[in-house]
Amino acid sequence: MRIYTGTGDGGETGLFGGARVSKDDGRMEACGTVDETNAALGLARSLEPSPSVDAVLDRVQAELFVVGAEIACVRGHEARLKLRLIAQEHVHALERDIDGAEQGLAKLSRFVVPGGCPVAAALHLARTVCRRAERRIISLERDGLARRELGVYLNRLGDLLFVLARVSNTESGRGDQLWAPER
């Protein structure tokens, strides 16, 4: 099977369910940003995080494919995807991950400067891309083109990626670099 079809050469792409939209349609922008988040997580995983962090990221990457599939689907055709869509249970799983990961971390009183060990730096980058994806989903939600659960999921995922970056810095022995405002 060829990777290219030529059907998008005119600046349009197809949604699952048959509709065609411009490649700069808000759904495609959101879908692409979710894909960027997934790729950033792949980069973080290539840097060999701890097994516990890697296991969480493995699950999240699979869930992000579901988010992307739903966004790229004509509203009302989601059942045809034959996927378990993102629901409150997925958000609760992220919350459990956050709560578990935070247990060994120092309390924060200042902002954390993104960076640290390579895994943490990659997770901070993934977090910022995830926040952009969340903003794109919120725009779609406002227009009736996305379910609220997707934005909530991405919001919680951004929180999780922040915590996992802190965990990775702690595990590396570097700890967090805290922002020290000039006075």
C-alpha cells in the first residue's frame, strides 16, 4: 500500500464518516496538535524514563490515538470507530497516576523552570504541546464539534506530564530548578 494518495493535494482532507474539510479546519488543527503531543511523548520515551513513567506514557499514547480518531470523525459517527472513547474513567486514571507520582515529590512554593534531565525536559515540552491541544479542543467544544470529556482529559494529561517531569528530575538526582524572580 502506498503512503501517498494525492487526495489531499487540493488542501482538503477527509474526516471519518465521509465529510471533507480544509486542512486548516479547526478539527484538523486539533488532531494535528494531539498527534504532536503523542510524538513528543514518543521522544520522551526514547530517552528511557523509569519503568513506572514509561508504563504510564505507553498507556497515554494509546489513548491519544483514540482522542485523535474521535476528533477526525464526523460528529454522530463515533460509534463507527469501534473504539472505547475517552470517558471519565480515563480522567480518573490520570488523576490516580498524578496522586501516586506526587507522593515522593517536594511541595512547590514557586514555579518550576522547564528542563532538567533529558526525560524531564522532553516531558515539559510534551506538556506545553498538550496544553495547546487542549486549547484547540476547547474551541471545538464551543462550536459543538468535540465532547467536553476530551478537553478535560487533555487538561489532566497536562497536569500529569508536569508531575512526571518532576518525578524524572527527582529520579535523576537533579531535582527541579525553581524560578527565582528578580527583586
